[in-house]
Amino acid sequence: MGARGDSVLFRAAAVALCFALVLGGTATADSLTPAEERGGAGEEIGRAGFAYLTGVRTFAAAVLWNRIEPVFHGYYEDLPLAEQTFILPTVHTVILLDPELEFPYYVAAWMLAQRGDVAEGVELARLGVENNPRSGLLHASYAQILFLAAQDLDAAVEQSRRGLGEEMVWLDLIQQRDGYVVFRDVLRAAGHEAEADRAAAEVRRIDEEVDRLGVEVDTPEQRP
């Protein structure tokens, strides 16, 4: 695997261990607190402690993901996605630490699907949408995996319709454009021409906005 791969797995194991110790320590501390002290001020302290530990977990997830993301897009850039499964333990650890971090679902679901574990990829994409119901990126990813990998067009249409909702949140115009291209193609393949045309009109509108702003556009096929 090499030194870099070993380092990634070591960091994943270390964070997983810390995560287990944090949760174990919290449970132990709670069990040792007398029942009469668990109300009132005790509850306030407990809530403060939980909020603190939540912050620790999300911070650890961000640190771990920020360490592996440059490796994924840099050192192993020329390695096919299906052959980069050595990062999956790290990705799963990040998801455990922070279920609301979008990109680990996006990367790992496609990685699983491309190596032939389609059911696992679909389930991870579903979990991403469940934990992040307003993520346009994850609805688009889920729809595309259902469409291309699982060949479940009806479910892909459902996700596409949800992804086109006004409540969806997108990182930027490029991400939104790429998502709408996926929704357009799924709806077109299912024969929902009117809905596909509306999605296509949104793609054109975003393209015009991107041109006005001078932002470089890539395509969904160039992304993992």
C-alpha cells in the first residue's frame, strides 16, 4: 500500500479510537453521577458537555477530511476511483464523527458503486440524503447512482424531483449546475419532458450567470 496509504489508515484508526474513548467517557461519567444530581444544574452541565463533545467530533472530522482530501485529489489523482478504496476506513470514520459533512458520502458512495458494491454505494448515498435532506449535491449524487449504477429509474426520478426543490442548498453555482444536469438527464430518460425542460432552462440560466461572473465550468463526468 505504501507509506501514504498506511498513514491514512493509521489516522483513521486513531480518530476512531478517540471517538470511542470520548463516547465511553461520556457514558461512564453519566453513570457515576447520582440520580438526584442529573436534574437542574446537572442537566445543564450535561447539555454543555454534549455540545462540547459534538464540537470536538465535528472538528476531528474536518481535520481528518482536510488531511485526506488533498491526497485523494493530488497524490492519487491518476488512480481510478475504484482502486482508491484504501481511503474508505477514513471516510467512514469521518461520517461517524460528523454525519452532516457532505463530501465523504459523495466520494465513498461512488467509490463503492464503481468497484461493484452497488448496493452498498446506494445505501451510503441514501444515508447521506437522510442525514442532509437539504443537500443538493447529495440528492444529485444519489439520483445519479440510482440511474447509472443501480438502474433504478423510478427512484432516480424521485431524487431528481426532490433535488430541484427550492429548499436545496448548494455550495456554489458550479455545483448547482452539475446537479441540475444530472436531474435533467434522469427526467429526460424517464420521459418526463416538461420537467426535464425546466431543469434544462435552469442549466442555461446558471450558465449565463457563470459566464457573466467568468467562472470556469467543468462537467459532472470529470468529478468523482
